[in-house]
Amino acid sequence: MKLTSSVVPAIVIAIATLASPGAAPESIRISAVVTDREGHPVPGLTLKDFELREDGVVQKIESVDAQREGPRRFAILLDEFHVDAADAARVRDAVDGFVRTRLRAEDALVVLKPLDSLTTIRLSDDVEGARRAIGSFEGRNGLYEPRSPVEEETMGRAPASGASDGASTRGSKA
């Protein structure tokens, strides 16, 4: 496999920007991600699989070091206060589709909503838990009435039951 088309101009541009005018660089490190037509990484590439040209002249490549991509971290914010109820199913489907098809086994994610407690925010590899959180998403644009004691407290109103879970009760008078 030879690097062609858009990758080669990027490499030549990288060389041109790193080299001082009139001076030959000792070595240049170029990072590249090689994928197949479906966007999947191509494993097992060696020095023989690459060719670098400058002004049409093949340049010597001293080494190729394969590096595996590491785990990725995703934070997905489902902002229910800016999504209409009529659009919630479309948002749920799009985000769930991303989680089902784009996450890799080593990835971690957290699904957040505006009124989630800070103590519950954790990166996790629990895809099914994330999908449950996505499935419970509701658009509430324009609907700002609290639905639980935690929401009541977060929104600055005293909890309806008068009980507290240990958090401060903003807006209450002592």
C-alpha cells in the first residue's frame, strides 16, 4: 500500500514548514493514521508500505513506528431544557446510535443532564447504563417545573417534602 492523494501533500507541507530555508533537516517525525475505505485502521504496515516524495523525488524513510490508538473518553450532555418534547425521540435515537455503533470496547463515557448531581458524574465503560440514561431523556424546553426533590433543590426551591438529603437548601429561611 502506498500513501497517495491527500496524505502526501500534507506530509510535504509538514516537511516544508519544519525545515529552515536552505538547510536539510536531520530527521522529521510525521504522524499519520492509515485507514481503509470504510475508515478502519490498517494494521501491520511496515516501512515498505510507505513512500515519501519531495518535488517528485523519492525521499528515504528511516523508520515507521506503529502505534495503537488508546481509549477515548466521551462526555455526552443531554440538555433537556433546550430541546422540545417533540424532538426528544430524534435526539435519543441519534445519541443511542452513536453509542451503539461508534464506541470501542476500551472507551469510557458519561451521560450528563443539566440537573444531575455532581456526585453521580463518573466515566464508565457501562454502555448499557449509558443507553438507559439516553433512553430516559425528555425534551423540556419551556417546562421548568421541578419533578423531584433533587430538581427542586437544584432549581432554588425548597424540597416539597421538607426533608433534605444532606445538601444545602438554597432559598429556605432559617
